[in-house]
Amino acid sequence: MICNFSFIQKNINAFVLAGLVVWCIVLYSLPLGSPYFHFDDKISIETNDVIKQLDVDQLFEVFNTRFLVGLSFAVNYALGGMYPFSHRLINILIHVFNAFLVYLLVRTILGLPVVKAKSGAQYAPIFASLLFLSHPIQTETVNFITQRFVLLGSFFYLLTVLLFMQFRLHSQIKYLVGALGSALSAMFCKEFTVTLPLMLALCDIYFLSDLRESRGKRFKFLIPFLLMICVIPFTLLKTSTKTTGAASIASYNLIQDAGGRVIKKEVDITKAQGVKITRREYFLTQLNVVRTYLRLLVLPIHQNIDYDYPISHKLDLRTILSGMFLFLFLSAGIFIYKKERLISFCIMWFFLALSVESSFIPIAHVIAEYRLYLASFGFVLGVAYLLTRLHLRSFVPALIILLIASGMTWKRNDIWADEIKLWRDTVNKSPFKQRPYINLAGAYLIDQQYAKALPLLVEAIAIDPSSAVAYFNLACVYQDLDDRQNALFYALKAAELESTNAVYQQKVGFIYWKEKDFLSAIKYYANALNIKPNEYNAREYLKIVFAYYAAEKNREKALQYANLLEIQHFDDSANYLRSLIK
């Protein structure tokens, strides 16, 4: 018996990791088998041709500051194809390793003399890792495949903190080299990792200040990490116009000459692409959002993939009270530093981890559950530490907490397993927001339930008549119903509202081609190529249209098309068409 216990003690890390793997697969077994890509997954992964080839230069151009995650998508595709199962399995495994890093980091922190952990603390790291793994707030980050940005960024973030602390405690250079490599990797996963050097400084202040070293020597170790803060801003300044999906971060404007040619690109790294609210409005809204984040950690109910969160345009009573609460909460974290150092650190971790996405930098989505992923480490560490105060009595409340969290995660994952169920849940929780109606209609379209999709899209247009995507989806519905008149009407409306969208231009071109209005088809396919010169489908359909007219030997109209293409700078296509009619 003693021998067996000794064996377990020696191999505790392996047992913990194995347990985390098993438990995570159990919790996420329902959505793991789901055949759906969700939300931005369709743009960032499913229809993203760049991840179908391991071209490092193109991947960097498209994913920019999130290059390493883009590379992981490409490797994922090379090994497992375009199947949600393989992509989601990788997300689950990264989540497991993150939970294991939580275990190692909590064990390291609670083992420090400065923390003065109570008896029973040896079980706290296991509890913290299990709570991190099974907390329902993590379901969006794991199931929303695109948010591997957060998963992988958090992995390198936590790994860097762990390795840095090991270096400071044991002065072994291998830990410093590992921490530097991990920190640099984090900078190419997601922008929130820019806070990592400051988090290392925070760890040094809270846990390593009792080491007998001068301030100068301590600061010296932080210098290379602090220099890395420049990596993300510099990379964002190099934002390419080819960035796509969730990797299209920094806002930019293209300055064109009279001929429509781009002569200059202006990049603004202080706000995200597609933002419609001011910095002041975003900051005031975040005062309420961060309060909601705290509630979701403590009481994770009414979770939503697409919140219809009210924008704070001014300092109303609700915003003032939220601001006061957060100020008092942060102040308490500062004032209890000497008496409750660990709890103080947990509060600081929470605020610093959210500081990039919940501050003055406007982002299109004012609230998203995946932004809590890294911040939740402060929560699970604090809960684990408080449970150690209960000594032997901590086992029962710890078990109850884990069972409740796991049950809620299982229930939330049941919704994530079905695209229609997911968006129906979202429509019920955000009934006045357009996007959930459009996405639910899209889910019905995939299932060919047109009768259910049509009223949802009509409702979406009623909510926001200026949004092109609802008109485009209606065009798709009517096209599938072989009602070309309505399909053309709504496709033209979408192309008019969003004239820089190549897909919308192609849709109009395709419908005109079906109607044998080849001149109009040429015009819209050419528009698509003007917007996106490398668009393969537009070029191929142009060739099909050319072939039709070559077959009909309508020389006069074919020459008219060739001239049109030449005017729009598609000389190769114009010459190709002329060669067909000779």
C-alpha cells in the first residue's frame, strides 16, 4: 500500500494530466462530434484557402499577429482535412494542456513561503485545474474553433509565467531561454498577450520580492520581456489587406488615386476593424461588461454566443455604479496586498488579463465569453486558495463546486453540439439583434428548411434594413427555390449596400449568367475581380461566360465584353475572349 502510494506521488503529474484528458473528453464529447463550423469559423477556416497550403509567407500575410494559430490551422488541415472533428479535437487538447499548466502554476505559487498556504494546499492545484477545465465559461473558447487564438495564446502565456518563476526560483538558464521563446510565441497568437511582460513583473513583485537580490538585478531579468511589448504593435502596423476573418484586427484605410489604384495604406492600431462606437462609448460600456464578466465567473448562467449588450453613450446611473464597484474591487486588491497577498494577486491578474480588450481600444464585439479564458486563472486560483482555509473540510465544497460546474458545462455543450439549437438559443436571448436571426436562418438553409429560414431573414431585415448580409441570404434562399426574379432583386440589394464585397458581386453575376444576360454577368464578375483580383471562382465563371458566347458566335457582343474587360484593366481576360471568337 505504501509502495503504491509512493508510486502515485512520484508520477502525480502524469496521473493529473491523464485525468484531465479523460474528464475533458467526457465533458466535450457532444460537440466533439458536431459536423458544424460556427460563426467566424466559416470565414477563418472553412472557406479560407490559405490554410489549405503550408505557405508560411501567405499565412503570415493573412493572419498577421495571429500567425502561429494560422499555421496550426494549416497543419490541422494537412493532417485531418476540413473536418470540424479534427479541428475541435485539437482545441480540446490545448484546453487540457492549459488546465495542466494551471495545475503546475498553482502548485508553484502555493509552494512559495511568501504565500503561507494552509494545510490541505497540496490538493488545491488539482482542484484549480479541474475547475479551470470544467468551468462553463470556457465552452465558447473550446467549441468556437477560431478562438484557438485565445487557447494557444493562453498556453504560451501561462507557460511563460511558469518558466519565468522557475528561472527566478532556481536560476537555471534553460528556464529563461524557454520563457523567452514561449513569450515570443505568445505574441503571434492574439493581441491580449501584449500584457505578458507586465504580468511577469507583477509575479516578481508579489512572489519573488523576498529573494535576496537588488532591484536592478531583478529588473534586468525583465528587460528582454518588456522589449517584446513592441512586437504586436509593430506587426499590426504591417497589416496586409489580405488579412481575413477574425485575424482582420487593426483598422485601416486605403487611399486611392483618381484611377482607383491604391497609393497609400493608413493603419490605426488603436481600434479594431469594423468598429462603429467611439473610444468613450466603448470604455463606458466596458465598465458594465467587466462587472458582467465577474458575474459569469461566479454565476455562469444565461450564457450567450452573441450578446445584445447595451452601449453606454453617457455616464448613466448603471454605468456609474459599475465603475464604482470595479474601482472599489481593484482598490481592495491593492490594500490587502500585505495581509492577503495571494487574493490581491488574483484580483490584479483578472484586471490585467482583460486590460487590452476591456479598456479604451474599441473592438466590434463589446463582450465575448472567450475573453474571460485567461482572466479565469485568477478566479480559480483564488477559489482554490480560499478552500485551503477550510482544511480537511474543503473536500466536500470542492466536490460540489466541480460537480455543478461540470453539469453546467455538459448542458451548455449540448447546445453547442447542434447549429440550429445554438442559434435558436441565441435568438431567444438576443431577440432584438439581427445577426442571430441571420445565423439561425443559415443553419436552416444548410438543412434545406427554407420555410423556416425565410421569416427569420425577413425579421432580420426589419431589425436592420441597411445590413447587406440578410439580403444576400434571402437571395440564396430564392435561388435554391429557383425563384430567380426575387433572387436577383435581393442579390442586387446586397451588392448595392456593400459594394466592396466580392462574394455579393459574384452572386449577382451568377444569377445574370443563369438568366443569360451575359453582359451584366461580365460586369459583376469583373467587379468581383476588381475587389479581389485573386478570386478563383470569379475568373472561372468569366471563362464559362466567354465560352458560351464563343459557342453562340456572337462576335459583336463578345468584342463588347472584351472592351469592357480591357477598360477595367483585365487585359489577359480580354485577350482570352478575343482568341475564342477568332
